[in-house]
Amino acid sequence: MNIIPIILAGGVGHRLWPLSREHFPKQCLPLTDQEFSLLQQILLRTVSLDVADPIVVCNEDHRFLIAQQLQSIGVKNSSIVLEPEGRNTAPAIALAALEVKQAYGADALMLVLPADHVIRDLVAFETSILKAVELAKQDALVTFGVQPTRPETGYGYI
């Protein structure tokens, strides 16, 4: 069964201003690592997993920046899917799902990963994904999240 990493990289750089800018959003910045951007870090995390080439969903303005960042870490066979208009997470996932269905068929598993998350415990990350794959093979929808510590209107809850 194919597992396709879907990297959501459509952010437009408003939340972390002045570091993040319209033409250089936070996912393209090396915020937690001297060498790699957040986008590059999430792609490198998938290397040890048995997955297909990633599909990166981004907007038109960032496609060349994203392509450059992929190339600089040796990711050559990825697809970049352009959002016609940024409408948040659900439409970006739907767009990727259409791409996956066309390229891999209806039985492929999508591993949806935001490009701007920081994951420090790689063993827990990989273990969680392997458990999720087993559940997904049984037709379960698996979602990862962080336990909220306070109300926040800027983010959804699981």
C-alpha cells in the first residue's frame, strides 16, 4: 500500500512577521535549526519512513522558493501542487487527495504534514505514524494533535 506524504506549505507569512514575510513565509525559514528550514525538516523526517515521493501543496507565489528548498536537500521527485486560492487546511488536503487518487489510486494512504510544525521526538513521530498506518489500513481516519492548554480562536481543536 502506497503512503504518500502530503506537505502543506501554503502559509503566507503573516503570523511571524517580521521574520516571516509575504514572499518568504515561516515554513521556508530555518527557525529551529541552523541549517534547514521548517519545510526541509519535515521532508527529511519522512526519509526514514517507507513512503512515496512527497506532494507539496503551496501557493503560486512560493512555488519557486519551495522548489529551490526541495532541490537543496536532494528531493528531486516530488510534486508541487498549486492552490488556486488559499482557503486553509481542508481545501488544501482535498486538492492533494485528488492528486493522490489520480496518481496512485483510491487505496493510497495520505500522510498529511504541515510544513511549519516542529517535531523534536523523531522516535515518537515514526512510532505514531506506523501505528496510524495500521489503523488506516482498517479504514480508520487517524489524526494527530496536541492537547490544548488554553482556549485559542486561531486554531481548530481535534
